[in-house]
Amino acid sequence: MMDEQEFKTRADAALESLYNKLSAASDRYDFEPDFNSGALAIEFEQPKAKFVVSPNTPVRQIWVSAHSKSFKLDWDASRQVFAMPDSRQTLNELIASAIQQHLGEPVTL
């Protein structure tokens, strides 16, 4: 298991990269990303909703709350990404899929 500092470095980089992709995509889609105090929020006006992506340092996971569900992603050292343990879906893929499901249209990040 990685140490706390290594996790924080990787989680911060993953969330910052995702935020940058979301910021660029928010020009094309109807949502607004906000990266504040280490957590990333994605807010929708229609239909009203909020997804939250945040690091959970004690367990070395990134947690995603979307569609009234919680998703827990581990570091996948072989691919150098945070991913779902069972499906191997990456953080970016999970968020794109959740946004697509919410908006009802294909989404590219």
C-alpha cells in the first residue's frame, strides 16, 4: 500500500487533471465543475444534481458520489490511474459515464 504522501500527490494530480478536462467540457455541456479544498464538485442546473469526487486518505481511495450511489476507486499501479477494482473503469471513464447518464447525451472529456 502506498504511503499517505504518495497517495495525496497522486490523488491531487488525478483530481486536477479531471477538473481541467471538466472545465474544458463545460463549454459544450450543461454542468459546472468546482475544485475547492481538495474536493471536486460537478453541479447541474437541469436536472438539478451534484456529483462529488474526493480523496479518502485513510483508506487510500478516491470516492465518487453520483446518482445517489458511492463509488470507491483504488490506485491501479499497472495503469497509473485510479480505477474501480471490479470493472477496472477509470476515474475519468466513471465521471464521463455518470455525466452522460445524467444529461442523456454522449459526453467526451
